[in-house]
Amino acid sequence: MRREVPVIITFVVGVIMLLSNFIHIPLGDYSLAKLAQEMGTWVIIISAFAVGLASANLIRVHVRNLSGAGKRFNSALLLGALFVWALVGIIQFHSSDSVSWTNP
């Protein structure tokens, strides 16, 4: 039962998202397209939290590997350096004026 509920939710949301592109059914105050747009917004929010949780877990596991000088020390150090490099790139990218997110 624990595995079926997420699969059913994923299937229903996927079908609604797929049908919203092909079938235009008004559902009272909402249409299928508005419902799919609302679900898309929630998917973005939930996926952002999932990526944050995964990053925190990855850091937790590799900090534990860094504490002992075992065989995984080098890979944990490399992952930490790549993580810092990615964060610096994201911060620099968002503060850059060379990228315009709006239409000219």
C-alpha cells in the first residue's frame, strides 16, 4: 500500500497534465488547463524541496566520509569541491547582467 499511493498520484497527475494539452474541458470555475497549470506550480515547489533534501542528505553522507581517512575520502573531498563550485556558479550567474530573463 505504501508504494501504490505515490504511483497512483503520479499517474493521475500525469494523465491530467497530458490531457490538458489535447482536450479542453471546462470544469466549473476551472478548466483542465488551469488545473494542470496549478499542478505544474506545485510540482516545481515540491521538486525544489526534494532537490534541497537530496543535497542535504548527500552532504551529510559525505561529511561522515570526510571525518575518517578511509578509501572514500578522495571522492568525498571531490564532491565537496564540486558542490562549492556549483554554488559559486549559481550565485555568480544570478548576479550577472549578461543574462536577461525578460523579453527585450
